[in-house]
Amino acid sequence: MDQQGDKQGAERPKPITVIGFEGSANKLGVGIIRDGEVLSNPRHTYITPPGQGFLPRDTAKHHQAHILDVLQQALDIAKVKPQDIDCVAYTKGPGMGAPLVSTAVVARTVAQLWNKPLLGVNHCIGHIEMGRRVTGAVNPVVLYVSGGNTQVIAYQLKRYRIFGETIDIAVGNCLDRFARVLKISNDPSPGYNIEQMAKKGEKLIDLPYGVKGMDVSFSGILSYIEDAAQTLLDSRQATPEDLCFSLQETVFAMLVEITERAMAHCGSEEVLIVGGVGCNERLQEMMGIMAAERGAKVFATDERYCIDNGAMIAQAGWEMFRTGHTTALEDSWCTQRFRTDEVEVTWRDD
Amino acid sequence: MDESKMATSSAKQTVEEKSGLLSMELRVPFPSQQLALVAYGSLFPDPEPKKEIVKKLRVEGTELVVLFTAPQARLLRVAFHSFLDHLDMTIQTMEKFGPAEPQTD
């Protein structure tokens, strides 16, 4: 073994291959990354009927039913054998408890069966690192927007620091719950269907605007539009398309505003949009207008990487593993709350 | 009858308080101690979400032994139910990705 290792390792460092397990919300994904290259990234999404959200217990059941098939797909597509893997990364948090644990149990089991180190990854860090990897953004202000999280983040002194965030519900949660009011389909996602309907909206309905300093608030906007929707539709003052359009324009304007303020504060010329809401092209467009005015550049990814996936956990895991991180089994518990700035960013030297 | 109806909720609490903690032991046999240890390693790290429920795992020979204690039957059932789901996951994972797969060393 040693002699073989010497022969192989003489020229250049051995590539590092990391498998990542993600299951913190309704997407279940397993991805394999080798030195920044995505070898596979299959995903299975739990889609609920129109008008219904996803509950922790049912989502956990979904993950339990599909995880072994998704894992097998990830290995097959990547043409990777367990012995080729250097590290098993999984989402430690934040997210929904039961789905997180269901996914982590399988990650812990394969790590032990294959005799590989285990690594717990912060889900938000996964989004940031995958976004940086895919887009090539070097030191961006990051807008992380999804069904569970809304944060404006900038890197400083070994931490991804949160400059602004939601003080109540996530922007994606606001959109998802609005979709339930109108019984918009959850397939492929409520946000995608709102985006398509919003393209046909013509009338901008006045909605509350919830920016509080560097933070944003969406629950009041949601309550307002939930109450107003039926009246506006019944009296033909607005179409469902108008409501989708108005809601998007309002909440995205808020996000662009706090992102711009963070950029001004940090003197940053890059914005990276990550998270499931980040694949909304209208949000990307609005961000682009703001950035152009500042001489800055917007980086965004498509639905393969914006939406929760296994490769993003593998990518953050790869960065962590190569700088010496691993997680002992006794420290591998999952946590519903796990702030982005709790993680020391050992892999960046800037 | 009237008396018991009126006292239902408080009487129930008193019974459970008087009887102390409920406990339940689960013994899961594995083909080898190695696999019992893998199951242990996969299932012990997550504490119960409710702190009044205590779940203690250990390996005895080739068996995984789990002791649950809780102040109420209802809580015990919830903890036990989700534990069985996770146990099933780890066993299925062993069957599909376990020792039949070639090992590194």
C-alpha cells in the first residue's frame, strides 16, 4: 500500500473525491464532486398537492423511501466506487429535523461501512461554495434566498457574516404560501409557477414594503395579500397573474435594496444569488439593473445548483476536508438551527 | 362515574407521576458485532428532540440494545416510532451498500 501510494503521489496531489448528502427540506439529493468537478448530482423532490405545504414527518418519509436509489444513481452516474471516495459529507443543518436526521443516518452508515471520514456541513455554506465554484465569483456579496432562508452575506475575516436577514419568514416561504392561497401547483415548484404567471401580470397592486434597516420582513406582506386576494379577484380588480407579478416585484425590490446596501458597505463589485428563489429570472434581472448602476456584476446559477442539491454539500465538504475538517460520530448530530457565521472558513485566505 | 369523569385529567397525571418513568428496551440482532456497531454509530448521535425522553444505546455481542425512558406513554411511542424508521434506514443501507461491496483495504 505504501509503495503504491508513493508512486501515485510523486507527481501531483491525489484528487479528492467527496460525496454529499442533502435532505434538509423537501429536496433529497446526493452529489459527488472531485476537485471542483461535479461527477453526479441526482435529486428527488417531494411534491405536495396544490394548496398543501410539506410537513416534516411526510418529508422524512419521502427521503427514507428514495435515498438509497438516489445514492445508487449518484455512484452509477459518476462511475465511482465507494473505495474511490475520500469523505462522506452531509447536511448537519439548518433545516427540518426529521428530514435532516433521515438523511444523516444513511450518510453515517455508509461512512462507517466504507471506512471513510464523515463531515457535517452547514447547508448555507454549501449554497455559497457551490455558487462560487459554478460562477467563478471570487468575493461576492451573497444573497441567499430560499424557502427556509433569506440572508445577505459577505465574507470577512474567516467568516461568512450575515449583514441582513429576514426577521420572520423566508421569502420563498412567503411565495410558497401565497401559491397555496391561489392553489397554484407545487410541480416543479410553487415559485417557478408564480414566476411564469407573473410574466403575464400587467397591474402592480400596492403591497406593504417591509425593509427594516438591513433586515426584511415578509409575514405582513403575506397576511395582507392572503386577505386581499379573494376580494381583488372577485371584484376583478386584479387577476391571479397580477397578484403574482405584484408580490414578486415587491419582495424582490426589498431584497435588491438590502443587497445594494451590503455591497456599498463592503465596497463589493460582485453579487452572487444562491438558494431556490435565486433561479427566478426576474430577481436576477432586477439585481442586474441595480448592479449595472453600480458597475458591479451579478452571478447566478440555474436550477441544478440554485435549488438544494447534493453536490453543493460535497463542494463545501471538499473545501472543509482539504483544510483538515472531519466530524466525529459523537459530534454528528443534526441541528435545525445552525447560523452561517458559526462556521470558521478555513479554506479562504483572503 | 361522575367523580371519575370530573377528575380525569388530574387523576391521569397523578397516576403517571406516581408510577415514575416508563421504560422500554429494544434488542436488535445483527449478523456480526461489526454491523451492530455500525448501527450504533449511525443511530446514537441524534438526541431526542424532547429532553424528557431519554434514549440510551449500547452494543452487547452482536445485538444493538436500546433503552427508552419517558414520563408518558405517548412520548415513548413517538420516540420509538421514529427510532424504528431510522433503524430500518441503517439496516437497508447495510443490505445495499454493506460488506458485499468491495472494501478499500
